[in-house]
Amino acid sequence: MPKQTAEPAKVGGQPLPDGLADLLNKKIREFEQIGAEENEKTLKAQKGKTKAVAKTKLKEAKQIMNNDALASEKVKTLWERLQAEH
């Protein structure tokens, strides 16, 4: 296999000056990093919201289970709420 050499970046068939190519690569890396950071922030926010919803649902289920109603009524109530969510 022949060795491939790195060719200078070209625009319209003309090679870019070294400084401009380096600046362009730097800006590309900056944009990629910013995008990755934004995705990470969004993911953390979604996890926080999901965790809060899960805690609320757990509290609701505990309240139903601590209710003085019959066990069959508790199960029925829990089942109805689960079906309503999905």
C-alpha cells in the first residue's frame, strides 16, 4: 500500500496558508467542544427532571399503600395510575 501524505487544505483548488488552516481547525474543535458541552448540560437537566418525577411517583405510591383501603383497592388504584401514564 502506498503511503498517504497529508495534503494541505484547499479552497477552490488553492492551498490555504498554514496560519489560516490552523485557525480553521481550531475553530472547528471549539465548535465541537461547545456542542458537546451543550449536549451534556441538556442530558443533566433531563436526568434531574426524570429523577424529580420518579420521587413524586414514589411518594404517591407510598401514600396509596399507607391508605387504610383494602389491599385489592390499593393494587387497583396503582394499576389505574400506571395505565393512565402509558
